[in-house]
Amino acid sequence: MFALVAAVTFGIFAAGVPPVAAAPLPVAVPLPAPPPPAVTTPATDHCPHKVATPPAVDESEVVAPGSAAPTPLPVPTPAVGGDELAGCGVVADPAAGPVPPRLTSAGWLIADLESGRVIAAKDPHGRYRPASTIKVLLALVALDELDLATRVVPTPEDWSAEGDSCGMGPGGVYTVRDLLTGLLLVSGNDCAHALARELGGVDAALEKMNDRAQRLGAHDTRAASPSGLDAAGMSSSPYDLALFFRAALAEPTFREMIAMRTFRFPGYPRRPDVPGDKDHPAYDMYSTNHLLLDGYPGIIGGKTGYTDDARKTFVGAAERDGRTVIIVQMFGLSVDGDLYWDQAESMFDYGFRTDPAISVGRLVEPSSSDGATTSDGASSTAPAPYEKRATAAGSDRASSTSVQILIGLVAALVAVALLLLGLRFAGRR
């Protein structure tokens, strides 16, 4: 049988009849690209964060044994900035068109810098952890109270601070300007700790930060660490962060620093306690603000933040055609195909294309020195925080009060001189 099959097969080939061709292999057809993942914007219409921040995901806010947990901050009534901002969902004027889609932040806000008009927001007074965006508040206090030229020698507590670092080290010497620049460019927690120490220590710095927050009308804020690291009681809101950034933009030094893409941060000598260590030279640090590094049109600057409990946070400003817009993002995430920076750009674009007259609320002005405010939280006498100061903090330009005192002294001296002259002439009679 096998011989017969072999003979037949050989005969076919010998006769020149071609064998049956094998079936061709299937050609691979490229599959269409999968759609971007669905983005779920956290639902906040039911006001889950009206009183307290979202639950912590780690133990960073566990209080020490025997210590009481901070009580929640009071909720102002009426809402600071206007009744519409009491809403916890999206607050927007339909005339401005749909708000940007695919925003992952639970709370966000878009506002006009000069007028203070809130253009749109979501859960504007919701309490969220600010992460390193709270460093804007620390910078405000430091710019008010510290001399930029003061030289600071770091301590072990400074250079061993948890989290992001500028790279301070033993034996290094840094100016307050160096520390503030590192604080804002790369979010150095070592710089935050050193600045807090210069302000009288961590507790004193926090007291000053919280006092400044109250005077700015930021009643959702409690700074519990100067760096923004999660700590018991830490809280802020999209509305409050906008107030901080608006006030900070009135400081020329702050504007200068947040506009920097790079900065050469000082080094420090080799550590004798580390075998084989070498000198640590100065190095070029780069801003963590990708909108600045990537050249988003008109970007002025901003401050980033992230912790496991706070998630991603950002506050920044951009200028276009003479108009400046502030945005705030809190408790958000980057997802595939929808980076946090892309979301920030869409928020800026929305703000710039809206009619400048559109408003769903207002950023209040700072309270007067005695803390008195109007019914909507605004002061009728305090200067607007966005007005750029003519000189930086620490200027030797005489204030109006000083000038008035000087004029009074000169007038008194003239009066005394005239009196003495009159007595002299009277004595000659």
C-alpha cells in the first residue's frame, strides 16, 4: 500500500504536475487604538467635604497618644464670596458654554485675577488637603517678615526633612532668597523647615500662616505643617488657594521666583562623617511646573503639590491679551491620555474664552487690621491684593505714615524756632 502511494506521488511529480499550493497565511490587520480610559469626575453634589477633608489613606494624620484630634473648622454662613459658591457641585454660567470635560479633580476653580470674579468652580469651598500648594501661604508670610539677604545655616532637622528636597546640607550657607526660590521651584521641604525656623519655629510659623489665611478671608484653611506634608487637621479649599495665589501675585519677588524655569542652588562641603564623601557643588534646579517648562502661552507660574492623601494639587496663573486667569485643582489625578497638565490647560483656555463680565462669585479682599469684614467677607477699606507692590518686601521707601510724622516734626521745630525768635525780639524792647 505504502509502495503504491509512493509510486503514484513520484509519478505525479515526474509528469510535471505541480503539487497543490499551501493556503496563504492570514495577513495581520492592525487593531484600532483603544479609546482613552473613561474619566470619572468625583461626584460632590451631596457635599461630602463641606466640613472635613476626604478620609486619609495612610497614617500620616494619626495624632500622638494622649493628644486630641483637631476639631473641624466652622463652615461660614453665608458662603464667602457669594451665595452661588455655597454649592458643592459645578457652579458655572451656561452662557459661558460647557465647562472643560475630563477633569479628575474633586474641587477646582477658575477666576479672573484683576476683577476677582469667579468664572466657574466645582465644590469651591470643599475642604481638601493642599499638599505643597500651602507653601504659597508660607512664602507670603516669609516675604513679609524676613530679609531676603539673611544668611541661614541649616540644621539636621532642615536637611533631613521628609519628601522633596532642595539638597541642603551641613556646612552650607543659604540666603532667605535661596530658600524661597527652592521652596517655590522644586517644593523643597528642607527649605520650608528652614524658613519656618527663621519665623520662630514650626509652631510660630503655623500660627502666622493661619493668621494670614484668616485675614485673607480663607476660612476653609488650617495649615498643620509648613511644607504641606499631611498632618492632623490640615485643610484648605479651591477658593482659599485662589485667595493665597492672588495675594502672592501682588509681591514682585514672588512673581519673579515662580516665573523661573531654573535656579542655581548653592551646594555644601563634603561631610566628614560620610566615608569617601566629596564636596557638593551648586546645581541647576528645574521648576516642577510643566506648563512653565513646556511654554504654555502666557503662563506666569504656579505651585504644584502631591501627597497620598491630598492627591495632585495645583494653583497657577496665566496672562493673555491683558487678562490674567487663576486656576486651582485639588484632589485629582493624572490618567492615561488625560494628564493633570492637560486638564490645567483646558481650564485656562475656558477662562480666557469666557466673557469678562461672567461671574458666579467673587474672591474677597483682605479684611481690615481689626478683622472686620462686610457681609460677604470683603473689606471695603483694604487694598486689593492683586495690585503689584512698587517695591519688594523690606524696601526702605518711606511709607505715607512716616512722611506724615516727619512733616509734623518739621512743623513743630519751625514753631519752636519762631517762638524763640519772638522771645529774643521781645527781650530787646
